[in-house]
Amino acid sequence: MANRDLIIKNTHRGLRYVDGKLTGVLEAGRYELPDQSGRRTRRPRVEIVLVDVRERELTIKGQEILTSDKVAVRVSILTQYRVVDAVAAIEKVAGYEDRLYSDVQLAARRSLASMTLEAILTNRTQLSEDILADLQEVASGYGVEILRADVKDIVFPGNLQDIMNRVLAAQRLAEAQLVEARTKAEKESIDARTRAETDRIAAESRAEAVRRGAEAEAAAVRIRAAAEVEALRLRSDNAASYAQHPALLRLQELESLATLSRNAQARIYIGFDKHASPAQGEQPAQGESEI
């Protein structure tokens, strides 16, 4: 009795049953199966069940579900999945596609029932993440891997849709005003800090200028005092020299007379008694000098 060929593509896996018992999983390739077209054959009955292992999509549309605050919404959910365990997908559930459909519905109901309408509107991503986590845990039990579970659409009752739109618009306006107020407050704070820093730098500059001025004045006073001390020392030394050497004093007198003689207006009186005083009421004429 001739055999027949079976070709399994890379997109599928084959479960090989012999007389109803699973004997193996066939990968992609070409296989020979016994011809069982005869009615009276006693050869084992071989059956191959093909399982698609490609990524596929499942879309559930218009599921009406109540939120935790008892608002009825309609949701559409897109699920992407693939079979990773062909044996579990075939043997653990009667139909893994139907089972997945039911599990997506239940996961969506559990997630929506735990969230308020406001939470759903403001955080749809969280809803999708909750459904995905729930599905992954359940579907792995029958050999299906959930790749993605997203809430595509959420439809609210007509009047509620308008109300929520207005609420969302008001929230966005309030958020924009809050951002503007924060920006203004930050700007004013920066300006205040800038002014304070400028005033501090100016005050430090003024204090430094005053300090340097005081140091310069003190240095000038020290220099003048040192000059006066030096002048007094020189005069003291000169006086001592004159006392020891009277001729030096006479020489100084002659130099002074030579200097005065160059002044045409000066009058010089020589030989008068040093203790004599001018006549009563008589004053030296302008430009006259007394020796």
C-alpha cells in the first residue's frame, strides 16, 4: 500500500496522533504518511493536526461595560497573539481562539470595573496595560502568548460625551493656567534672586571701595607722619650741628642774605641792637626784612 506525502510549512506545526494518541510535534518539512484509504486495513490510524503559529489579531468591537462609578461605555479592543505551545493550544482547551475571545472580554470587564470614568479618560494607557497583564497570565495556560492588547475606541453615551468633553477642556485650561502661573512665579523668583545678587555685589563693591579708601588714607597719614618725623629729625640734627659749629650758622645767615639781595624790594638792616625794638607805631615797610 502506497504512502502519501505531507508538507508542513514553516508557519505551522503538526501534532501527530496515532490511533488517537499524541506521539509527537512535527516541525516544518516533508513527511510520509501511510495511505489509509482502504476500509479493511489494520494499520495504525495516523492523523496530523496543523496549528498556525503565526502572529494574528483578534478585534473585539462594541463591548458595553460598566465602570466602577456605574457609567456604561462601549470599548473596542485589539489583541495580537501567537501560539507558542501547539500541544497546550489543542489539548487544554476545546478551541483556543474562542477561549481567547472570552478571556479578552473578561479582562476588559475586570479592568474597566475597577476604574472610574475619569481615570479611564485620563489614563487609557493604564487600562490597556491592565488588560494585557491579565491576558498574558491567563492565555499562557493554554499555550498562547499575548503580544499586545490595546483599547482602540471608547464610546460614551451621547450627552455624557459632551459633558466629558467640556470637563476635559476645562481641565486642560486649568492645567494651562497653572503652568502659566508657575512660569510667572518662577520668573519673578529668578528676577528677585537676580536683583538680590546684583545688590549684594554692589554692596560688596562699595564696601571694598570704602575699605581701600580707608587703607589709602591711613597710608597717606602714615607717610605724612613719617615725613614730619624725618623733618623734625633733620632740624634737630641741624640745630645740634649749629650748636657745635657756630660758623655753620653764620654761613647759613650769609646764604639767606644772598638770597634776599636778589629781591629788589627787600631792605636789609645790619648792625642794629637785636634787643632794640622799633619806635612806637613804626612798622617795617612792605617788602622789608629784618635780620
